[in-house]
Amino acid sequence: MGGLLMAILGGAIALFAYTRIIDKPAMAVVSDSSMTERERDQAQAVLTSFQMQPGQVDFTYAADQTVHAVVHVTTKTTVENPYNPFMEWFYGDRYRGGGSREVPGYGSGVIITTDGYIITNNHVVEDADNIEVTLNDNRKFKAELVGRDPNTDIALLKIKADNLSYLRYGDSDKLNVGEWVLAVGNPFLLGTTVTAGIVSAKGRDLNILDTEYRIESFIQTDAALNPGNSGGALVDTKGLLVGITSAIYSPNGAYAGYSFAIPTGIVKKVVEDLKEFGEVQRALIGVNIRDVSEDDASKQNLSDIRGAVITSVRDGGAAADANLKVDDIITKFDGVSVASASELQAQISRHRPGDKVNISYYRNGKLSTIPITLKNVAGTTEVVTKGMGLGSVFGATFESLGQSDLRTYRLSNGAKIVEINDGWFREQGLRKGSIIISVNGKKVNNAEDIRSATNGSERSLKSIEGLTSDGRYFSYKFGN
């Protein structure tokens, strides 16, 4: 009997050992530092290749469609060397500064037609004297600047070529957070480079465009971008263009995990306007807005903290005509729900002056919908043509300073040179970007003011003051 019990006990111990040790399922190794010496000795190197399985994302088609339609954009810009009195004091006239020098720049662009229309960022080509485009097959072309829009950071170029590879527009509105995208551009002068990531967020407002009518509703991704990627393509897995890569969020100027692209919902309309009119047809409702706060929603008895709050209404604008008021909360524009001020701006940007739309808004907790006719910057419904608001005098073309420049330079008035040819201003060494504040002691805001202050004659110029293109003050007097 005792022998039988010992046999049963021994069998139980053996079975326990087998199930707990010998037949133990495989465990994932968390880190090499958790291995025993024996386990480390038994470890083997393995290849990390794998085969694509049905249903897995394949980027090769989208990449192949895109790389041939993305170009390298190089620019040359003439800038003035700042005057340095200290260097002049120690080293003489040779080191006093002044004069000008040529500064190179680079970025990317996206071909959108077979005959050579190319989208890039405004900040890539702004103030450039010369623009060159290099295709993926290394052919080079001089590019013409068709037009640019600082408010959306979009510019349109044209090269003389045919039968080019190009990208078709996708629908950025249908992009979903978590969806795969590719970014294609020319970082660090390396040549065409493809990176992948997912859509991390939509409708981001970064407050990086310093213009009065800026429109920011960026697609945020974690696809790597670096200097030189600006103006490149953001495409979906079908190879359709859904954005123009434009910015990164970084503490040191290099990629730090987040990148941003202008959605094609905004880009497409800007490009169409530049092609057709040479200027963007900016539609306005004539209000200042901000995001809805929890307090705003509570006052209006709203269940969701969504929409855009009107903070001021401009006299004579479209909103004033439609009787919109301060503290109204806009929740829909032309039937499309808007969750934030940036989303409302993005929807407005798709329209032109004269368009009639419906706006849904809350006032005192009550939802209303009204029709509204959009207007342009001048407060009319007219089409804005290229050169409207510009004027030329003495070989230079001037535009009035916008609110952004007035704030930047702390000025109350001024006229900026946007184009300069042979004539009096060029002879004085002034360049594109220079600002004229006064002529003959009279404040000026445009070419007509300059013509009036001189009676239209160069011989009547007695004094002039302003800022050079790099922001240095100057003042000249002529004759007695």
C-alpha cells in the first residue's frame, strides 16, 4: 500500500514538472537586460524582413506615382548687407558693410498639370529674384511666378515643358485621423525623399502666418519633414494629392515628431484663382472670430463646445448686412459644420466674393439660419484683378502696407516696392521690399501719393525717408 502511494505521488510530481516547465508556452523577451547568461548564449540573430500580407498597407504605388511629380525649387534673392559701424571703425571702409549680396534658397514643389504648373509655398519663393526648378530626371527649367498668396502660404509657378508627370487632387476633407499618408520632397538638398506617417489631427491653427487675413487649418502628421520639404506633396495611399507640406513643430529647427500640410481643400481654390485672375479672390464675412469656450457654450445652453464666436463685426461688411452680432456662435457655413474658428476660415476660403451662402448660428440659445452674400477686402462683390491696388511711379511698382507690415515695422503708413525697373528709385540703390514712408515731408501710402508729393516729376524730389528691404531706416535729402 505504501509503495502504491509513493508511486502515485511520484507521478503527480512528474506531471506537475512537465506542465509547468517542459510544456511551458514561449514568452516574449522584454529587453536584452532581462536575459540570463544562458538565455543570452542561446540567442540567435534573425533577419527582420517580412512578406506583405493581404490587407497590409503598401506604399510603393503611391511613392512611384508621386516622386516623378515632385520637383526641387531653388531660388536666388538679393539682400542688402547691413551697415556695421564697428567693423568700419576697426578695419576701415573695406569692412563697413552696405551693398548687396545674393542669398540662395531651396524647397520643393508639386507638378499639377502636364504643361508645367507647379504648386509650392509662398515662403519658398517670396522676394526671390530668380527661381529654378529641377525635375526628378534632373532636367532644369527657369520658373515664372504666376502668383502667390501669403494668407495661405501658397504660390504658383509655371515652367515651359510638356508631357510632365503630375499629381491629381485628392479630397482632404475625407482624410481620417489615423489614415496613412506619404510626404515627398527634397530635404537637406538630398534629392527626392519619401517618408510615411499617419494623419495625427486636422484643422490645426499654428499662428505662424503673419498676415491680416491668414488662413490656417493644417493637416498634422508624423511623417518626417525637414528644411527643403516646404512646398512638397502630402499624398494618400492612392497617390492622390491631399496637402502641400509646409511646416514642422520643432524646438531646434529639425524634425521633432510633428509636421503640417495645407489641405488641398484650401490649395485647390487658391491655385484656380491665381491661374485665372493672378490674384486670390478672398471672400470675407466681415467679422473677427475665435474658438468657442466652455463659458460661451454655457451661456448659449449648448451641449457641445464647438463653433466660432464673433468678437467684432465690421461696418459695411457681409455680416453687418445680414445682422450678425457680437457673441453669436457660428456652427455651420453653407451647410458644413464647423468646430473651430480655423475650420470656419477654411470653409470661407473656398468661396469668392459675390457667392451667396447660408450661415447657421446661435444667439441667446436659439439656432437660426440666414443667407449672406460674401464680399471682398474692399467691401464689394467685384472680382479682384492682378495689380488692383498697385501703382507705378519712377520705375517702381508700389503697394500699400498691410496691417502685418505696419505692426512689424511699427509704422502708421507706408508704400512697399513690389517690383522695380530702371528709374529713379533703382538709381538710389532701393530694391524690392523697400518701404517709402514720406516724400518731400508728406506721408505716402501708395504710388499716387508719391506722384502727388512730387507733381509727377523726379526733379521735384527734395527728400525721402523709409526702410530698406532688411528693415534699416534711411533718410535722403537732395539739392538745397
